[in-house]
Amino acid sequence: QEPILNIHDLTQIHSDMNLPVPDPILLTNSHDGLDG
């Protein structure tokens, strides 16, 4: 009776595993190179 929580949990896990891995690395590298 609480599919919203389940969907949110799955989405957060996927985003947390797919975002904080390739996004931060690429963003940090690009920013460091352009800023530095």
C-alpha cells in the first residue's frame, strides 16, 4: 500500500550509485582543469 516509498528507494539507490560515481569525477576533473 506504499509503492511511492519503494519506487523512491529504488530510484535513490540507482541515482546514488550512478550519479556519485561518473558525475562527480567528470565534473571535478573538468572543473579542476578549466579552473586550474
